[in-house]
Amino acid sequence: MSKKKSEKQPHVAVVNDKSLSFLEKYINNASPTGFEWKGQELWLDYIKPYIDDHYVDNYGTAVGIINPKAEYKVVIEAHADEISWFVNYITNDGLIYVIRNGGSDHQIAPSKRVNIHTDNGVVKAVFGWPAIHTRLGGEKEEAPSLKNIFLDCGCTSKDEVEKLGIHVGCVITYEDEFMVLNDRYYVGRALDNRVGGFMIAEVARLLKENKVKLPFGLYIVNAVQEEIGLRGAEMIAHRIKPNVAIVTDVTHDTQTPMISKITQGDLACGRGPVVSYAPAVQNNVNKVLIETAQKAEIPFQRQASSRSTGTDTDAFAYSNDGVPSALISLCLRYMHTTVEMVHKEDVDNVIRLIYESLLVIKSGQDFRYIK
């Protein structure tokens, strides 16, 4: 008897206890934009058993390579950096004002605990905020903004702050850590997009464990500085000069309040990887992803991304003479907060889709529309 089309296929688990332990350690580590090297060290330590070679460029982008001597080069890529803050001004009373490093959300800052990273180690602090009792009185309440959010590290003078090793330019991250929610979601800060780095490392693990011999060179790229303009991908694309690139990043789950499906699309955690349509997405590469998902019975969703994807896909696509590139996104709730959420099954399925797609790509494959 044939299967009904509506019949849901059993989920294929990929992430195991060892890899989950790495993911937790990797998410909990701070890797703010421009200061990613500690996270890159963790990532390289995890992926080294599954690759033939690796290197790190001048700004910290890490590249693991399988078949480094092959002429035809395929990239799978994610970005390693997380949003953060910089110390910008220290008052005479010992309070600290900040500026963004990436797209940090000022509205979630009040009452958050943070780590200020100094040459002497981490200094703890909090984003202070006036008590509700003091904000009453008929006047319109002032909303959190870059002009009024501030850090309190328990000091009463600028001199005391500086003696802790804090200076203008110190980077600041939230201290929130990884957890599993309802045995269904991975939750934490910086899932955007270190979960991507985790997923491409898992692809390398599967290739090694399944003894797959790829007919091309595979470059597993964990790029820096995506959050401030795709800069790490821009640099490394010119160094690798790949023939094709598959990028993975997060995209918005649009099922929660205050998000318009009319403008943001209808996407949901738990429904599978998201394939994108955009000028930077090369349609023949995208076709490989879609046909692979259908053949492997991997659920997937579709997203239209207008002028640009806003991901490292754009940097790879428009590098060199134009690199055929496509994007596989992971649905995520509450982006750029400390409680980013992704569905466990989606993580497994993004890994599966990248892995299965690599098995389809041929050495020397020509993705041009007109030959």
C-alpha cells in the first residue's frame, strides 16, 4: 500500500549527546563581533576530527577543509559572531553608557545582567533602570533608548571603574545561558548564528562517520563579523574562490504576536528548513536543495527575501566573478534577544538537508542558466 501524501514521515534525529554538549558549551561562550576567537577555538577543536585541514584568516574566520587538493570547491557556511555592546562613556559617578556592536536591542536591556570583557577578565554589571514607583506621576514614561540605558558595576566613581580594567571600547555581552525548553526548543543568546556553526560542524561529523568520499573540496566556513555587514564572508570568499556556496543562517518565526505575516511571510518553528528566493540565490543551486529535500522527505518551507537576503549568502554570491549560492535558514523566535528559540527537529533537518545536498553535487558541476 502506498503512503498517503499527508502522512508525516518519522523524524530522523541527528544531534547526539556529545554534539549537544558541544552546542551548550559553544552557545554559552561569548563571541561578540570582532572578538570571536574564543568561540572559534571551541569550534575548531570540535570539528578537527572530521576534517583534513584548516586555517584561520587575519580577522578570525575559521575554515575546515575536506579534500584540500581538489580543484572544485564547495562552501558550506555560517557566521560565528553575536551582537553585543561597547563601553562608550564612563560618568564621574561610575555609571557606564554604551553603543551597539551589531544590532543589539536597547528595549530588552534594562535589568539584564552582563559581562564586561577586560584584559583582567570578566567584570559583572547590570543594566540599571528606575523603579516603577519613581516613574509615576502623570508624565509620559520614557522608553529605553541608547540615550538612557546604562550599566552599573557597583562602583561610585570613574576611577573605581577604570581600576577594574574597564575602559572605552571594552565589549559587553549578556550572561544568559543555553537551555532546552519543553524537550522541544533550544533556547539561549547567540543562537543567531552559532547554531549555524554547530550545524555545519555536524555535517562534517556525518560525512566522516558515514565514510563519505566527496568528489570535490569541501570548505566548512565559520565566518566572523556578519552582524555588522557580512564582512567576514566578504573577506573569506575572495580567499577561497569557491565554485558554489550553501549558506545557513536564522530567519524569523512569524507565529508570535506583533509580527505581520503579510510583510514577513508565514514561517514557523517545527515546519522544517527554509529555502529562500532572492536575487542573490542562484536558482539552479536552490533547485538542488528543493529536489533533495523532496527526495529525502525532509520537510521545508519557502521564503521570499526581496532585494537581499541580509545574510552571508549575498557576500558569497557577489564575490569574485559571481558564486552560485543558496540559503538554508533555520526558523528562530525572538531574534536578537537573550531567549532566542529554535526547534530541535528543525536543527536536525537543516543538518540533513545540507548533508544530503552535498551528496548530489558533482565535481565540476556547472550551475549557469545558459551554457
